[in-house]
Amino acid sequence: MTTLKQNPFVLSHLMDDFFPAIPAYYPPVNIYENEKGFSLELNVPGIKKEDISIQMEKGLLTISYLPKESKEQKPAKLIKKEFSIKGFKRTFSLDEKINTEAIDASMEQGILTLSLPLKESINTPKTVISIK
């Protein structure tokens, strides 16, 4: 399993000119491997599980979040803002050994965990081929 990254140099100078204070955000991920498959953990504090999209298409697993604009009025004037919850999109290339039909996701205390089980191997007996 490999992590796909966007090329940071494509249009980076152009984007920096227009959006200098908006860095790309990728939630940190831990990837584990065991005899049953792989496990991904993404650190996504402050995000509801209903707002996260997980899609599998053409061997690519995409996990994304697009923040909703809040229309509610705050009771007080904001003096200083040091954090915000940003949208993200992480894409992982999955090997054909992964059983994509059995991928499972859960979320607890701001950690999104995905279980990526391996396909069950079909044990075929060895065949001896004689040379004629």
C-alpha cells in the first residue's frame, strides 16, 4: 500500500501569490500492517463522523472532509483566532490484495480508524508439469 501525494510544485508559486496564508492541510495518519491486513488511523479532532466522506474507486481510497459554513451568529466579537477546522482530502493507492468490499471504518475520540483486510488466499495445490 502506498500513499499518494500531490505534487507540491505544481502551481505552488501561483497559489502562494493569491493565497499566502492558506497552507494545505493533511491530517496525520498512522498505518499498521498485521497478518489480517492493514489499519489506518487518521487524527481528525473536532470533526463529526457524519461529515467525513470515504470512497473507494479504481483502486484509490479517498478520505475527505469539507467544512460546512456556519450561518449562526456568535454572541461575541472574535478578538483573536488561533485555530480553525480545515477541509482535507487524503488518497491512498490500495494493492489488489486488499478486500475492498470488507473495508470497515470507525471513529472514537477524534481518531478515524479504517480496517483494510486482505483477500482470503485460495490455496491451490502445486501442480507438477512434466516436460515432453
